[in-house]
Amino acid sequence: MTGVTGLILAGGRGRRMGGVDKGLQPLHGKPLAQWVLERLAPQVDEVLVNANQNMEAYAALGYRVVTDAVGGFAGPLAGLQSGLTHAKSELVVTVPCDSPLLPDDLVARLRQALEAAGADVAVARTGRQPHPVFCLCRRRLLPDLTGFLGAGGRKIDAWYTRLQVVEVPFDDEAEAFTNINTPAELAAFESSPVS
């Protein structure tokens, strides 16, 4: 796979996790973000981590850390803007820091659909549920996204409905999009193996 930058979104406040930095919470002895990195890195040419706190801890995972240009923990779109700004590739794939089971073929399938449709953005979907933080988009969208954020836009699906989007079914790997938002969910994962 060539020409893709992977962006791990770890820039949130972790409110549902009790206000702790979600990506750094340990799962079987490794930070959640490290599980995600180990699945994503083989699929891309470059990895960036978007974080707005604990930058040294994220940098210790071995990849470049980029922060939001928009202040106030503005959400995944602010992270995407940062990724598009710093990416060396023309395509950027985003994944959240709290989904340790993400598909090993995520990038290949999103890219195939993006190119086949000539789309701006490819978004993973299971059943009828799109997963907008699992998306592949073109770096040329940066000016449009910057304008959307500058006008106060924050919802990722509100941004991409204005673009040419293809949704990519992953019903065969639905469990791969499970994310860990709360201490109880983390405890449930801790009690079972991660494969």
C-alpha cells in the first residue's frame, strides 16, 4: 500500500472514560493506542498521532505527534485537519485510539472503494451504521475542512455530507469497529484476549 498516511485520533478529553487520556489506558499491559498502532502501521506509509495532552507519552510510542490547530478539544475533525496539514501522502486514513481490533485490511478496502468511485472520502460501514472516524480522505480537502471548522462546524458527518462520499461495507468484520469508551468496557476487554 503506497501513498497513505495513517492518523490515530487521540486528541479527546476522554470524558466517558472518567476524564483520563483514553489512548494511554492499558489493555493487557499495552496502551490502547499501541494496539491500534500495531494494526494500522503495516497498512500505511507514514503514521501520525493526533493528541492534545500527554504528548511525550504518545511520542514514546515511536511516531510523530501533531496537535489540533483549533483549540478547546474540538473533536475528530480538528484532528483530521491537523493530520491533513502534516501528512506527506495525498491520502489520509483516520482511526480512533480506542479500537484495538481494527481491520487488518481497512486501508486496502477503503482505498479500493475511494478510487473506484472517484470519491473524496471513503467511510467504513457495518449494517446501516457508518463509522465516520474510520475514513480515508484526500489531502486536497484541507481548505474545505478548514473553512468548515472556521465557521463553527464540528460534526464529522455534517462535513462529509457536503462531499462525494462512498460508504464501504465491513459487515464481515463488524466486531473490528468495537471501541472502548468507558472503564467498564475496558474491564470487559481486559478479561478476554485481544486477537
